[in-house]
Amino acid sequence: MDTSRMFEFPVKEFFKQPRSLLGAGAYEQAGPEAAAMGMRHVLFVTSGLRGTGIVDECKTNFENAGVSVTVYDKVESNPKDYNVMDSYNMFAENECDGFVSIGGGSSHDTAKTAKVVAAHDGRNVNEFQGVGVSETPDTPPLISINTTVGTGAETTPFVVVTDLSSEKAPHKWVGADGAFTSTLAINDPVLCMTQPPEFVAFTGFDTLAHGMEAYVGRVQHLSCTPLGLKSVEMVQRYLREATYNPNNYEAMEGMVWAQYIAAQAFSSALLGIMHSISHAVCAYYDIHHGLNNGVGLPRVMTYNQPAAAERYADIAAAMGEDTRGLNPAQAADKGIEAVIRLAQDCGIPDNFSRVDPNYAKSEMGKGTFYENRPTKIESDDEELQAMAEHVMEDVCTPGNPRDLTVEAAKEIIRDCVYDPMVRKTTNGYRQNIWGADPNTGRMTAQRAES
Ligand SMILES: [Fe+2]
């Protein structure tokens, strides 16, 4: 029986989470943990985290535990296919027996993918996009030491890699497979205190997007979706303080918990079109994933709200809004306003045209594809169309609470690029999603016939 034609996501899958350590000083246990796992020579996979001293400190920690260390410190933001292959090659050439990722999502995703490449004798990384592609769960061990409050990558079974070499390039793809999952996830709020303030804000909005998309999405996995709502509440409570006073341990620990439980939520409850849009924009303009989510989230909430008003009403309450006496649609509107206020408080720009594509990258984030890109994001119709088609193919799109058309995706991205961040009094995307002429409101012939 093909139940997929009767209702959505009839069978829910729970993805196993790795063992984890969370708390002040947790990262100091990484070296002894590696030794206890039998590792003798590990490859650190990192962007370098220059200026923090974290990589050197971790290296000493491992060496004191009797584990040798080789360092690959050229991970770029929005990790590229060559980052994965370069780290795999270094792993193989140095005959390492384990990986250690140190940093945010880019470092973790590079190492998670490299260990799967290692388990397939160096096969090209771009062959591992999609769901369940790994042919073996037996990969080298990986310890992920997280230093940001947004990724969740230290604990999820997903990777996101930018393909810059195949005929599909530029293409930011998602891989979903238990084989990607780290062996041990370490979250230490003290390490997160070293982040620049804007990165706390950006990664915090990634957490908000994770929690929200898991909560409102179509999967509704009951052991995970409540965690999504809780993470939204925690971001609302702690993100401003963590952004502007990163030495406030309570606030940073709150954000670490928020990012950790939001990742557990979307590991099995999956994501939605905020992430699909973010992946498409990142493929064309190598900007920060969390920044994308900050710009896009109010637009996606506006688009989705009619399809999941009650769940968005819950989001509004989690964002601290008084929703008593309001119907779900009215309450959901207050949630959108609360997210816009949080974005503005945390310095998220109004739209993509105000973002310098060279801004908010890691130090190494200057992949060759992007060197000749425009210095301002001003997508023309052709590029909007290409990004919309990228969104339609994304693994995250089916989990969205509202169906998407390429026309709607294009309109949401256009709004993200050019319009001010305000809650629209009517659903600004309603006309275009049915293929109506925005000037006359009439259905176009092509859409009406299909
Ligand atoms: Fe994300």
C-alpha cells in the first residue's frame, strides 16, 4: 500500500543521537575520551578559530592523553566539496585513526562527510548527497567539539556541503544518513564565549529556525517536536543577552542548551523551506547560514502561517507574546512581529541587498567560485528563478507545513533580497503562489491549465 499518497510522513523515523557531554569544562574531556576509544592519531578538522587559542589548547589536551594530532585548518564557511576531500586526503596520508571537529557546523559537516568518504575508500564527496546513500555505517570515530550556539551539526545525522565541481555546481546539498553522525558530541559554553557578537546572533537565528521548523513541520515526531518549541522559548529568553554580553555564562549556557535541543528536534522532525532557501542563497552567495535564516524567517513564517496557524500561535506564546483572547491567526501574526523585533535587536539586516557577500565569512571563506561574484546581492529574474528551482529540489522542502511552488519560492526569495523586514498585513505571497498575475489577480493560462 502506498500510504504516502494518503497522508504525509506516515512512518516517522527516530535518528539515534550520539553520546554527548555538555557543560563548563566538557571540552577538556575530549583527549581522554579519544584515548579511551582507542584513538592514537587523530585529524583535527577546523577553520582554525584563529585568535581564540582553542585549537592549540585542544591539541595539548589530546597529546597529554597520548593521542597524536595532525591539523587540517582550512575549513571554509559553507564547507566546499574540496574541504572534505582535502581533509580526507590528509587523514589517509597521515594514517590517522579518528577525526576531531572543532568549531561550528562547517567544521563538523566537513569531518562528518570526510569520515563517510574514508569508509568508501575516498569516493567523491558529491556522491553522498540525498537520503541513506552511505553503503556502510562503519566509519572512523569522530569527536565533535562545538563552539557555536547554532549549528546542531555536532549531534545530527545530516551534512550540508557545497558542490563546486560537478555539472550541478553551484549546488549546496544535504546528506542524511546515520553514518554521518558523530561518535561523541561535546558542547562547552565556555568555548562559545569566544564567538564574535554577530556570530552569536547569526547562529542563534539558526537555532531559532531549527526549533521553529521542527515544531511547525509536517513530520510531527512527538518525541522531538516539543523540544523545538522549548528551544524557541530559550532563544527568546537568552539570545539578546548572549549576543551583547557573551561573558554572561547563564545566557550562553541557555543558548547552548537551545541549540542542542533544537538539533535533537530537527534530527527526527526535520526542517522546512527556511533551510531550503538558506541553502540556495548560500550556493550563490557564500554568506552565513544563520544570517540567511535571520533575514528569511519572518518571510517564511508569513508564507506558512495560513497552513499551520495553531502551531504558529504556540510559537508566538513561546516568543513571550500575550496571545490570550486571540484566534490562532491573530496570535501567529504576533509571533512574526516578535521574531522581527528579535532580529532587529540582534542586528540582523533588513534584507540580502544590505549584506556584503564578503561579510560574515570565516577567515578562509573565499572559495574560488565566489571570487568573481558581485559585491552586492541584487538577484535578477534569472538568478531568482535558479535559486527557486534549487529550493524546490532541497531535501528540507517536503517537511514544510505548506506546499511550495517555484513561483512562491521565487517571490519569497525576492522579498528576502529587496523588501524591508516588516510583517505584511496580508499574505503577500498569496497571489503569486497560484500563478496569478500580480497586477490583475487573474490566473495565468499556464497555471490555470495545469
Ligand atoms: Fe541550520
